[in-house]
Amino acid sequence: MDKKGRKNSKFSGFFLPKAKKGAIELSITGVIVLIIAITVLGLVLMFVRKFFTESQTTLIGTLSEIKDQMIKEMKESGDLLQFRGAREITAKLGIPQVKYLGIKNTVSNKEDVSLPVCYRVEFLCRKAFQGDCINSDNSKNVLVGGVGADSSVKPVKDWFATLLEWDVYTGETGVQPVDVNIKDARPGKYDMLLNVYQGNKDCAATDTEFKVWQRFPFTLEVTG
């Protein structure tokens, strides 16, 4: 105590300001870390958004370029069907790839010439070079993508995916991507068949009749 009987606050006064200073420094550090974290998050979000935007633009541009090229090639060759680069497909299990299919329509809608004509696409595994298409059950002509004349028949496997029905106007060529993704097949070669069915009306009609229009055989080689 001092001469007047007051407690000496030397030690308590020494520690209290220091504790307040440490708390302030901790608060400032936390704010700085938070600002840096928000800034980094913002930059990451901007990068991701830019990446997906550019990827989508590139995809649209690529599809447009391929479509224009295929239309030009089919016009010069007179082909009504083109499955681009797909006479022999090599696919690695679980690794997707994209092929392109072009259909040129030369007929008119049965009911209204101003309306398009509907097309259906189906992919069949006719047989395996060794064994069977799916299992050891003598499976042949197995539907592995698309839809045939009977839309109630569903694919056993989704090896090939594209639009189930296409509307194509008379004199025009429709081009669509075909996603090839073999996830569950035995490595080896398969004898495949692409069937394209042509309707007598547009896809919106409920009583459209379909018949086989074009057949495109090809070979699929699956690697592990």
C-alpha cells in the first residue's frame, strides 16, 4: 500500500493493458484472414464460372462446326446417313467419347408438307467376336442404345446415348452428338448395327408409323 493506504496497482495495471492489446491484435488478425479467405473464394468462383462458360461456348462452337462440315460432306457425297468416324470404334471401359450422326431427310410429312419427319435411332449389339454381347446366354441383337420402332422396348445397356426421336424437315440435315460410354462390357470386339427408322409424320403425332430407313454396320472394340 502507499502512504494513504491505497493498494498498489502496479502489477494489475501492468497486465491489464497487455491483455487488451493482445485481444485487439487477435481481432485484427482474424479480420485480415477473413478478408483474404473471401477474396480467394471470390477468385475461385470467378475462375470456375469462366471455365464452365468457356467450355460451354467451345462445345456449342464445336458442334456447330462439325454440323456445318457434315452437312457439306453429305451434300457433296449424296449420303443420306453419316455416322462420323464410326466404322470402327475403340472404347476404353468407363471413358466416354462423342461421335456425331447426320440424317438427311428427302421425304415429306404424310399429313402436312410444312411439318418435319420423325426419325428414331437404335444401336444393336449383333454378336461378340468371342462369347456373347452381354452375358454367356447366347445374347444377340441386344438393344444397347436409342429406341426402335417399338418405343416400349428399352435398352438393356446404355452404351450409346442420343436423342430418341429427331424431327428433320424435308431437304434438311439433322446432326446430333452420340455419347459413347461403355461401362460394363467384356473387353473384346463386337459386331454392331445402327438402325435408323423413318416415320411418316412428325414426332409430335401420336400415330406415327415407322419403318427401317438406313442400316449402318460397324465394329466396336472394348479395351480394359
